[in-house]
Amino acid sequence: MKYVVLAGAALATLAAALLVGPANLPFADLPGSAIVWQLRLPRAVLAFLVGGALGVAGTSLQALVRNPLADPFLLGLSGGAGLGAVAAIALHLPGPWALPLAAFVGAVGAMALVYRLGLMGGAELDPRILLLGGVAVGAFAAAITTALVSLAQATELRNAFLWLWGGFSGASWTTVLVMLAYAPLPLGVLVASARPLDLLALGEEPAQYLGADVRRLKRVVYLAASLLTAAAVAVAGVIGFVGLVVPHLCRLVWGRLHRTLLPTAFLTGGILLAAADTLARTVVAPRELPVGIVTALLGVPVFAFLLRRWTVS
Amino acid sequence: MRRWTVRTHLAGLVALAAVACARGEHAPAAGPAVTDDAGRRVALAVPARRIVSLLPSFTEILFAIGAGHRLVGRTAWCDYPPAALAVPSVGDGIPPNVEAVAARRPDLVVLYRSGQNATAAEQLERLGIRTVLLDLNRLEELAPAARRLGVLTGRTAAGDSLARAMDSLVSQSPESPTPSPVSLVFLVWDNPPIVIGAGSYLDRLAGLAGARNVFHDIAAPSAQVSIETIAARNPDFIAVLSDTAAPPRYAGRPEWRVVPAVRKRRFLFLPGGLFGRPGPRAREAVRELRRRLDTTP
Amino acid sequence: MDRELIVALRGVTCRYPDAARDSLVSVSLELPAGELHAVLGPNGSGKTTLVRAALGLVPLVAGEVEILGRPAHTWSRRALARLVGVLPQREDNLFPQRVRETVLLGRYPHLSLFGGVGATDRAAVDGALAACDAADLADRWLWTLSGGEYQRVRLARALAQEPRLLVLDEPTASLDLRHEMELFELVRTLVDAQGLGVLMITHHVNLAARFADRVLLLSEGRPAGAGAPGDVLTRETVERVFAWPVSITPFEDRPQMTPLRLRKEAR
């Protein structure tokens, strides 16, 4: 029954994203409109995919670091992506794909650095080291970014920060296809890790005794979740709160077994982000809010509500 | 004894009065003085002789009112008129390099009013260098700037004359009002799309050139919109600030081609020096814009 | 009758990475099916390390560990989990869960990658809960359980693995008298009725002496005695290992240790 509601909500959100927009198209014109096919549809699909990716990445990372406050961007990825984006603009790299590619490379670079830190001294990706390493790498990247911004021309870089705040204005069928080609592998890896992730919640030693290859599991989950997040940032900037709040919402409704949690987190994340994007496009029309701001504004009250439930139980 | 006391007191009073009068002679009542846009009273003993300008538009104004030869420092961006290039550069000015400015030993530094520049101005004042902070975002702010720079350089008449020319530009109606004016959008960034709204210099130029900014309804000088909104409003032209005529990189992307003007490659490339900020060549900018609107297919 | 050896350690010496000295030195243990072995010793004597070494989690410096006749490191984690059910000292509980759900985790080593939870799995869970006298707790939230109930649930999870060997690391550490006795009785019943092998680490020397078939006494990583409780737990040995004067008195044919107070001279 709950699944039916979820599927219905997904369809409703997609429909709303197609029907609603600043262009105020009459209903009859919609099927043939270039605005719907070239702008609204790829944008809605991309928002859904990115939201789903962030939801799954957040759920996996919370299980990996055994911390309910973990967010995909806690591991330094947003700092790395920001650095990549700003570097691309400061160096005037050519082509429309320079910005997303540079952001992706920056995010992956940050991931590799945190991974390396997590393995230092035989630590084996200890969650605390991952979190601290993520904060350190993120701060380091932010410092370099600030230095670049202060040395280079100001106006273009201000616009880079607007991009970084998150948005789907660059959505096109090309970006959708790239996501569709890229995402299934890390998503598949994470779904296959669903049961071992359930075991990991007991602790690393008990999980090993119940048959989980914990060493391999941690590496695989960290890499897959980070790669998903890096792709999300590359196409849409840094969108916070989705990866943090969606896993908790889904656990409230569906429990904590990852076999159910991961797919529902994908759908819920997709619904939330597609809805947030629709709001971002219409609330202050003709202007547009960056999506990251909408998710933060919506996410904070939801998070407060979840915290209350948490402390009550 | 008492007479001696009285005489001493009297002498003291006379001395004090003399000092007071002497101070009065140095009072800025004789030298040029204005109130700048940060609310500060800027008073000079004599009209400025060694001026550093930290904005290209101020450099242009100073040359236009005949004070260009008094410039001892300019920013790297100040390239008009050509005579300005002979003035030594003190860096790009963002933020101002206080040491480089001070090294030119100016008696007046002209800055654009912003938070960063307010700090630089304060530092220069501590070094004993007078500074003036002026707004220059909108067309309407050209005239007050010209007037005040005229006062501070002793070229009051020239300053007033330039100001009057700017005022008349501001108050004039479009050159040839047409029933359906050409529409355009000023697009300064593509991802996310940032457009120019009402109250900005470019928007005013468009109006004076007889064109309609499709985002005139947005009160802010710049705003983020979606491609869909631009497509829905269907401007005839897309105006970009660019010194070259190369098509922007987003022109080939499929989602941008939903906008008819992108599809038909109807771009207006407006040189940054002339269109980027209000300056004495505003009238020329209007004419140039009108010309391009008429001649671009 | 020679029952099959489930786990055998022979002359095992091992050391943790970056440790200054060996944690175990020349320890041997042979556990056949249907026997309860207790591992005793003071803190830091290597009891938990013994468990980890037996399950191939600590690198060996010397000796060998065999499980069902094969070296321990040749067993995959999953295969080992179908054979050995372990109750470690600590486990985390990150998110609220119900008893039935947590016992079901014990079935995971049996579940295929994309297969679902079947009738055999559910039956195993129910059977495990019943064996641990926890069937009525099945739908309760874990955080509402008492210490004794929680341990029974954890034991049920280990039983749901349908193991041949149970390894319990101080399972009665925080339990009261009644729950402690109940747990020991339960474990003994499982050994006798189902032929499980059980390796139990415990501080409770006296209960170990009464319930275990064999006892291994460790002192600073070395074996201080191995064999029947009556043979190992002599006054001299116990006083030496635990560094405290004791008196040993028999109870139901098993040695019972009573620590003496310092003012009285041990005789």
C-alpha cells in the first residue's frame, strides 16, 4: 500500500513539473511544445535522478559511518566540486562541459584524498577518520577556492557560486543520458550491498561474524556512494539536505532494512528534489531560486521534526 | 602686580584670537568641498592636482572635464580615452592596492562606492590622502558625479556642463518611439541564466534606444531566471557584453535552442568598455545600440 | 566415540598488528561437537583474542587453526557464518529495530544475493526464539528489552544461523543471578539436546566449573591449565593465575572457588 502511494507521488510530481512553469502554456499546447520536451521534461527527469542518487548515497553513507547525521557532502565532495568549478572559470576552460567535468574531477579528487586519509596507519576506513578527513579536505578545498576567487576577476566567479548553490537550469537530454548511463553501476553496487549494510549496523566485528566481508564492503560502499554524489554535483551543483533527510524519512515509514530502504530512498529523494525544483522555478517567477536554497528551507523544518521524534523515542 | 596680571591675560587672549584667525585662514571655506555618496564631507585646500582614479568611468569623466592631465594613477581597466594609457597604472583596483596608490603621492583618490573600497578609502585617509566615494550604477548618477568631480578639480564649469548633458540624456524620451519596439534580453551568464532587470544602466540604455527589455518587470538590477522564461518571453535579440563577435558557448546547446533568438543566432555583442558601466559616452552608447538593432539581421 | 572436531587450535601464537608483544602464546584447544568449553582468566589474558584467532580474524605468528578440519583462513566469511554463531561482547544499535528483525539478521549468511526470505528462514527464526524462551518477545522493540531479555534475543540470532558451534564472549556480564543461571542452563541444554559445540568466555569461574565439560585457563596469553574443571581449577593454579588467595571446595563434584579476605591467612 505504501508503495502505491510512493509511486503515485512520483507520477504526480513528474506531472506537476511538466504542467507548471513560468511560461504559462495552455494545456492543449503542451504535447507539442518545445518548452515541455526540451526544457521541462529533461529537467524534471534530471531532478528526479539526482534526487534519487543523493537519497541512496545518503542512506549508504549513514550506514557506512554509522552516524545518522551523515550527509553525502560531509565527506569533502562539495568542497572539491566547488574548487573544480571555480578553477574551470578562472582558467577560462573552453566548452559547455568544462564546468561540470571540472566539478566532477574536483569531487573525485576530494574523494580519493579522503579515502587515502581513511586508510592511513592501517585505519581501514574508520568512520571517525572518514568524517574528520572529509571536513579537513573540504576546508582545504574551500581555502584554495577562496584564494582563487580573490586573485581572479570577480564577476564571473560570483556566478560560479550561484551555480554551486545548486540548480537544474543546465538540464538537457544530454545530461539526462549521461546520468542514465553512469548511475546504474554505483546504484547497483549499493543495492547489492543492502544486506551487508544491515549487518554493519551492529558494528564491524558482529557484522563479520554474521558473514559480511567488512573490509571490502566499506571500500565499495564509500566509493560507490561518493561517485554517485560526484555525478550529482557535476550536473546540478551542491544540493544539501536531500541526502541527510531522505534516509530518515524512509526509515520512519519503511524501517531500516536496506533492501527496502535503498529503492524507497531513491524514489523519495527523486520526488523531493523534483518538487523542490518546481517550487524553485515558480515561487518567485519570473525569477528563479537556486534549488539548494529551497531544499535547505524545506529540509530544516523536516529535520527538526525528525529530531523531535528521535529524542522522544 | 594686578596690572601685570591683567596685561598677561590680555596678551594671552590676543594670542588665542590670532591663532584662531590663523586657523580660520586654513579653513576649507576657501578650497573646493563636496559631500560624497558615503555621506562624508570631502574638503580640499586647493583644487586637486594629483588625482588617482580607481574606476574607468571616473577616468573618462576627468578627461571629459579637462582634468585628465592631472591624473597620476589609474586602474589597469582604464583604457579610454587613449591618453589615459599614458597614466601609470596602480593595479586592477579590485580591491585597490593602497600602497601602489599611495606611492603616486596623490592629493585626491576617486573611488566607486562599495564595501571593499570603503575600507581602502579609510586606509588612505589614515595616510593623509583625501578620498571621495561616488556611486555610479545608474545613468542618473552620472550627473552628480560629474558635478562633484568638477568642483574638486576646480573645473566646475566643465563639470556642470557635462552634468547638464547627462541630465538631458536621462530626461529625453526614446529617439523614435515605435508601436512595437524591438525586444531584447541582456544575458550576462548562462548557467544559471542571469539577466539584467529594471533600474540598471543597460535597461535604461535599451529604453533610450527605443528597445524593450523583456525583463523590465524585474525590479532588481540582475536576477536568475530559467531558460523557459526567456523562451516564453521570446526576445528578438540576446544582448551580451562581449568585445568579440564570437557566438557564446551555450548557443549550440539543445536546451538553449528552444529560445528563438538563440536558434536564429540573433546576438548583439556590446563592447564592455562602452556598455559595462555608466560613463560620459552614454549618449554614444545609445546611438551604437540603436545602430546595431537596426543593422543586425 | 570420536566426535568430529569443530574447531581446533594447535600451538597458536598470535599478535595484533603494531602490538608490542604476543597476545597468545602456544595455546591449544580442541572442541568437538556436543561439548561446552569455558575459557577463563583475568582481564587481558587473551580470551577475546582466542575467539578472534579461532575465527581467523587475527594473523597467526605460529601454530594452526582448523575448523572442521580445514585451516581457518580458507573459510569465507559467509561459509564460516553458517557454521559458527558468535555473541561478541558489544554490539551497536544505531536505529530502532524489532526483535524478529534482529534475529532475522542471523539468517543472512543463508540468504542468496537476490533471494528473499523464505519459509525455512522464518521457521529457523521462530525455532531459535522458542529455544531461547523468547518467542513472546518477537514483536517488541529492542530498546524496550531488559538486559536478560536482550541477551536471549542475541542468542536467538546466533541460533538462527543454525550453527554447529556457538562462541559466547562474556554473555552474562551484566545479568542478574536469575538471568545468569537461566542463560547457562539454556546453553547447556542446547549442547546436550542439539549437539552444539559451545566455546564460552566468562568471568564466572564457579558457574563455568559446574556447567562446562572442559576448561581452558589463560594467564597473560599462555595456557595455565586445560582439561576437566576438577583437574584445572586447583588452589595453587587459581591463586597463581588470579593473584588472589582462594579456597577450593567441591560442590556436586565440581570445584567451587571462594576468594579469601586478605586478613585471613590462606591455608
